[in-house]
Amino acid sequence: MSETNARPLNFIEQIIEKDLANGLHEKVVTRFPPEPNGFLHIGHAKSICLNFGLLEQYTGYCNLRFDDTNPAAEEQRYIDSIKEDVSWLGYEWEEPIHYASDYFGLLYELAGELIKKGLAYVDSQTPDIIRESRGSFEVPGQNSPYRERSVEENLALFEQMRAGEFDEGECVLRAKIDMAAPNMNMRDPVIYRIRKVHHHQTGDQWCIYPMYDFTHPLSDAIEGITHSLCTLEFEDHRPFYDWVVDALQDHPAIARPRQYEFARLEMNYTVTSKRKLKQLVDEAVVEGWDDPRMPTISGMRRRGYTAHSIRHFCKMIGVTKSNSVTDVGMLEHAIRDDLNQNAPRRMCVVHPLKLTIINYPEGQTEQLEASNHPQDDTMGTRQIAFSGSVYIDRDDFRLEANKKYKRLVLGKEVRLRNSYVVKAVDVVKDANDEVIEVLCEYDDQTLGKNPEDRKVKGVIHWVDAASAVDCELRQYDRLFTHESPGSLDDFLAHINPQSLTIVEGAKAEASLLQAKVGMGYQFEREGYYCIDSKAAEEGQLVFNQTIGLRDTWSS
Ligand code: ATP
Ligand code: MG
């Protein structure tokens, strides 16, 4: 990828440069460790661009690892979507894909090692008592009465846990650290619990599952991760991360990774919590995880965001250690900028009004040449049909108007984009006095140029009536009206009722029948649109509005 530009190193790059200079590492090994319990969102994109992006500068590789220690919430379809999204963003993970569950056997052995070192014990207290006896910030925790079990007894009990001889909640394996530690995460955290559930990778092989805080550092250590990058909430977990890795340093499978925390992406008008996004899906507020209003990678892809624009956005926001809220306008700017440069221009009339040229030769059709991009000749031209009967947008015609209105007015002239100058001479109205047709005269000397005797300022878009194709447009607005929906418990009460507007019967130029899924188009004077991939599968011509031509929120 060629998006590197000169900028100061972020704090993670500084650490890496130091580690490489000191000879601590020869290569950089990172990982992206999603839990397969939902689809990836824009926050994950930040983590992906960071972890994989480092390998554009440094020798090494990035693993994709599914952190699958909570089988009850995980599903294969989430795994599939995560792989698709990472690839689509343009990144390649080091093969093979890893699963924390690949290490269940080794983790079980390592837990046994902790027991043998006197660093872990089976606690037979109820989950409620364990929780209560952890204490609080002000009150130290209390030791479990089972804390001093012998190594032999612990090994035997742990083996019995694995063999399924206990019920869920009857006992757990805990690290033996310090119940009075100021950091609550060090108060003998649970490292294994009994969960008698089927696992999407390991089937019914296990009925005990390691906890995330135990699994994560060891997975990093087993894979030889050099820089384990996570979000700031995990800062308080780092002492336990280090404790686990240090305690098992003598095991041949265990290297020494380091955890570094960076600020998570928070964005206004957006929720970036999988739990909340899942709620939107489960309660059918949106059509699914890939609804174009969702801040998921699949939703943004369907909406018409390009991988390039998302990567560029992640570059713009950078990587720091202080939490902040990013303006969603930055993301919108990134896609608008990309499409402005790269989207071919097309014409589509959103609210069609018939315009008939009464002096156009009966039965004649011309093929006019239209530029695909006004600033970029390399994008070439296309042919558009013109036959004297066209559709223009209802908003582009008025019976009377002042000089500020630069479109078509009865008795005045306007240019049809890429075509002739026309003058409105009469209208046809329906029984409700609504204009249903504009009658015009055209000047056949005006194709591509204004005659010297008159200046026609207004240019409007149109489509040829005979060859136009009907299509549906889906126009989107922000999903939430509240600036920080993620901070609200009742975030569902702040859904924007106008987040989706469906326009049926729009008229598109015939060349849009060839529009490709994954390609963005600028509908001139209207906005950026792309084919809706799902509707296309069903043979329908539906365009999603990716973004408007200009920012309508910031003013
Ligand atoms: P959520 O908070 O949405 O449930 P998560 O952190 O539980 O997300 P994971 O699947 O565990 O989701 O995340 C995989 C990786 O993506 C983690 O390393 C996590 O730190 C990172 N990540 C998740 N959300 C964000 C975010 N908003 N900004 C930056 N990185 C994130
Ligand atoms: Mg997580």
C-alpha cells in the first residue's frame, strides 16, 4: 500500500524503533485478536490498520487470532465475516489463522504448571461469594478458605473439573496472587471456569474454558508476539498479563511479549460497542449487521465506503494514549474526498419531471459524449442518448423565480448538462394544477458551447426518457440524533427516524445498468451512490447513497 507519508512517529512506532535499535527484536510480530461474537466495526478498523499497518514499515508479520474463549456468544458466521472484512480492508494475515482454542491443550498444561508452582488453586466457593470476597477499591479482599489447598489436591481437582465431574459454578481455578492488591485484577483472578457448552472449534472436547485474561497473554507468548497492542481499558490488566507471562517464562513454549495500550476510537453520533450494535440487529432497528447505516465494516462497504477511505481515515486520526471523541465528519470527509477523485460521473434524476422539446426532429436520436470526470481526462467519456424527451428533477423547474435560482424557469433558458440549451415555453398541468410536463424549445447550435449572444449560467442534469432505467435510491442520514449514543443506556430512544429514505421511480441513465458492485459513482448534483449488493443479488437495481456532495451537518 502506498499511503505512507511523512509524519512524526507515533508512540508505538517509537517503542518499536527503540526495540529494534537495541536488538531486543529483529522483527515485529503483532496480532489482531477479535472475539468472534459480532461483526467488526470502525473501531476495529483502527486496530487493524495499526496492527497490520506497522508491517508496511517494519519487517515481520501480523497474526489474525480469534479470541474464542467464550463459546456461548461465538459463531462461525462471525469468523467468516471478520476474515472477509480484514481482507477487504487490504491486509494479509500470516498463515495459518490462529484460534485461542488451538491452545486449549497447552493452556491446560500451563495452568497445571501454575498449580505446581503454588501459583494457582481450585476454589470451591460459589461465584457470588467469590465476587463478594474480592472487596472493593476501599476494602481489601478476603482469602478463600480453599486458598491453601495442597498442590496435589489442586491438581486432582483441576483434573476432575476437566473430566466434567463438577457442575458449572461449583468450582473455578484461580491464580494465587494477593487478595489485598490495590489493583482488583490481581486479587486472585479466576483463570478457568466450567462451561458445559459446545464450542464452534473444539466441539464438546472441553467443559472447562480459560478466561480471557489468562488466555490472551499466553496466546501472545506462544505465537511470539513482540508488541501486543490493545486499547486503554486494558492498562489495569497489564500487571496480570505480565504476571502470567513471567510465572511461565521457564516453559519452552513461552516467549516474552509486551502489551501496549492505545486510545480506542470513539466517534460522535455512532456506537462502537459490539454489544450495542448487536442490540440494533436483534431488535430489528436495522436490517442486519451489514445495514448501510451501521458503522460496521460490512455496513460501510455496502454503503459504498472504500477500503482506501477507511485506511486513510485511520491514518488521519492517528494513534495516541489519550481518549477522545472523533468527529464522524472526518470519516465522511475521507470517503467524500476519495469518491470526488475516483468516482465516475453519471446522471440520475431523483424526482422525475418530463421535459419535451417541441422543436426536436420527430424520431431522431443522437448519441452525445459525456465526460466521466470533469477534472480527470484519464477516466474517459461515455455515450448518452438524447431524443428530445428527457426527465429533469422536479426541483430544477419553477414557473417563476428570482435571479438566484439558476435552473429552469418558464420563459427562460438553461443548459442540459453535456447537451443543448433549452428554453421553457409552456407547461402541462394535471387536475390539481401540478406541473407534470415542461415544454421546451432547443437551440441546435448550443451543443457543448454557449452562443456569443447569450450567457446561460444554469446547468441541470437530465436523463433521456426513452432509454432511462427505473431504479430505487436509498438515502441515509445518521442513525442517531444524539451526539453520544454510546454513553446512553436508552440509546435506542435516540434513533433518527429519517435515517433511511427510500425513493422509488428514480430515472438513471442507461449506462448505469452496467454499474458494478463495489464501485462508487457520483450522480451529478445529487451525491455519491453505489449498487446495493444485496438487492443486486435479487436482480433489483437499487443504489445506496454513500454520502452527499457536501457536508450538510457542520454549518
Ligand atoms: P467491543 O467493545 O465493541 O465489544 P471488543 O474490544 O470486545 O469490542 P474484540 O473483538 O475483542 O472486541 O476486539 C478486537 C480488537 O479490536 C481488540 O484488540 C480491541 O482492542 C480492538 N478494538 C475494539 N474496539 C475498538 C475501538 N473502538 N478502537 C480501537 N480498537 C478497538
Ligand atoms: Mg474484547
